[in-house]
Amino acid sequence: MAITATQNDGVSFISDKTSYDLVETDVEIITSGRRRIPAHSAILASASPVLTNIIEKPRKLHGGSSKRVVKILGVPCDAVSVFVRFLYSPSLSEKDMEKYGIHLLALSHVYMVTQLKQRCTKGVGERVTTETVVDVLQLARLCDAPDLYLKCMRLIHSKFKTVEQTEGWKFLQEHDPFLELDILQFIDDAESRKKRRRRHRKEQDLFMQLSEAMECLEHICTEGCKLVGPSSNSGDDKSTTSVVKTGPCNAFSTCYGLQLLIRHFAVCKKRVDGKGCIRCKRMIQLLRLHSSICDQSESCRVPLCRQFKNKGEKDKKMVEDTKWKILVRKVASAKAMSSLSQSKKKKSEVLLKEEAEDFIRIRKKLM
């Protein structure tokens, strides 16, 4: 498609709009430097409501010409040509976006060309750098482009030390302190969110560890886990009658550490003497936590489970520790999520095994 810019009246031949190929232009777009671009009012009006209002105003004659005049100033002439070309045919080359993306974004906002604005928002966002991010941020705010504005804010946050050294940032500090304040507030909020996410992840890890400890405690007290770690064989001696563990414990480090803690709890003299022991207190807290979560205290084989449950029922009238209640609820939730994920994993493993068996069976038939 070709848009011919002339100093005189003429006929514009637009290859993409065959119905307008031989229709005489009735509008002249005047750009900076008094450059004139002939166009068709019907095309401009169908593409932009702002241009519609301008074209429908009472006609003024200019130098004996009957054509309407639309002035688009303040941007390069070539950018206006690309803009008009887009109104005729909604296509934009990478070269034009690279060279006139910022100008086209401003024009698309002013003249309410939604399709062009969406493309420019995406194109300018893909090409923004630390050198241009402050200028693009200001333009995004003026042109009401929230996606581009947010992308610029995130880039400034991630590369703030580099952006701080640019001329755009120095100009912003001198002429737009309110935008500078918005940027600093965004960075502060982003850092606060990052700290909260990091703290949340640590808490979730802790709850998952406690949930794993509860499962290991039940496992030890019910199944009597005596061999912890990788599976071991009794050797080549077939006459041995020792029990061989068929597989490793699901939580090696947790199960082994809990067994050591239980052994210490059973023989600790400080606990018996009443002098107090940190490791024993930790074991009592784990037993109490198990009792708070356990829903089968009558048949539970974990030590002191029923005693802690009865004690808790007697103390219900007293105000319970809020932090302890939250801890119990979080660990119970983590335990439920863990059991759900494990069940899904087992189902997927069973399905894979069945598919493998079916594949082997079919292969044997074919052979």
C-alpha cells in the first residue's frame, strides 16, 4: 500500500482498498513542516471517532481548495504517514514499530484507534530498555496504557541502580516528583510482598516438616520402623532368617531423627528428675501436637495421645493459646495436602504401571 504525500491536490491510489483506488481524495492531513498527505474522509472516519468529529465540523476553504484539512502536528511526518497507512490497512512492520512505536502509541491514544494502541503497547513494551524506561513510563501514564505502565515499573524495580544513573531519571526527579514518589512506593510495596512471600514459604516448609514428623510418629508407633534408610539385603546367605526391609523409609532423615528423640525421651534422667530437658520438651510438644490432630485417640498407639486429648477436653473452658490453635490448624491442613498429593502420585504410578504392562502384553502378541 502506498500513501503519497504531496504539496498539491491529487488522487491517492490505495492498493488495499480497491473501492477507493480511483476515488478522489477529499481530506488533506497536514503534518509538521507543512507536509500534506491526501486521504479519504470515509476511511478516516470509519477508523477513528476523533477524526470523525473533526471531519464533520463545518468545512473551511483553504486557498480555494474544497478539501477538508486535518492537522496532526508534534510528531515526525513519517510517523503520521505510517499512522494513516494503518488506518487504511491494519498492518505494521517491525521496522516501523522500532522507529515510530512511541509516536504511534501517542497518536493511537489521541485519535482512539484501539487496534493500533494494543499493538503499540505490546511492541513498545518488548523494546523498552533501562535507558528509555522512564520516558516510556511517562508516556504509558499519559496514554492510559496500564499493561505498559506495569511492565515499566517492574523493569525499574529490577534494574533500579542502573535506571537511577540515566538522564531520564534525573530529569524525572527535577520535573515530576509525584511520579518519582509513585515509583519509590511501588518498589517498597514490591519488596514488602517479596518478604511476605519468603516468610510464607518458610512457614509452609515448617508446617510440612511438622506434618511429616506426625506421619513418621504414627509410622514408628504402629509399624515399628526399626530399619531406616535405603533397602538392604541379607547377602548371599540364603539360610538367614532375618527380616529384610523391602524398601526405604519415605522420610529417612525425619524418621531417623524422631527415633533418636524417642530413645532419648525414654532414658533421659533430666526429665525424670524434673530438671527439664530441651529435647524432651520438644518431644512432648510433638506428642501434644499429634494428640491435637489425631481423630482416633481411642485406638491410637502413639504414647500419651489419649492423655493429652483428655487433658485438652478438661481445659476447654480455659482460654487456649491462639498461636497453638493456629499451628494445629496449619499442620492439619499441610497433612491433608500431603496425603492428597501422595494419593495422586500413587494413582499416576499405578496407571503408568498398567500402561507399561499393556504395552508389553501387546508387544509379545505381535512378536
